[in-house]
Amino acid sequence: MEIKVCGPGCTKCDQVYKQVTEALQKSGKEATVSKVTDFQEIAKLGIFSTPALVIDGEVKCVGQVPAEKDLLVWLGS
């Protein structure tokens, strides 16, 4: 599983990254989690508002910090 947290590195982006890593621990799933901070790369993903979350190439959340319950569903737990 590949997870991308997209954003410039703001507080909300850091919060999404932290929540993703915590949800992965709770779910027992393994994934590669990366931060995408380059706006051109973010735009190539079709994202024009941050923070955003992309899981296996699918945009799951844009412009907000997702709830933990949503993260766990998206991770398949």
C-alpha cells in the first residue's frame, strides 16, 4: 500500500501524516507513507487544496484532516 500526504508542510498536513501513521499501527497494515510538498506534483494528482490524502493512487480526502474512523476504513481494517 502506498500513501501520500500532500501539502506544503503546514500544521494540518503534519496532523494528517501523524494520524495516518497512528491508524496504520492500529490496523496492523503495512504501507509506505510519504509527504508530497511540491505543488506541481500535487497538481499532477488532481489536487488543488491541501492537506490531501492519496491511498494507492486514489484521492481520499482533500482540504481537511480526515477522521480516524475514515482512515481505518480506507486502510481496509
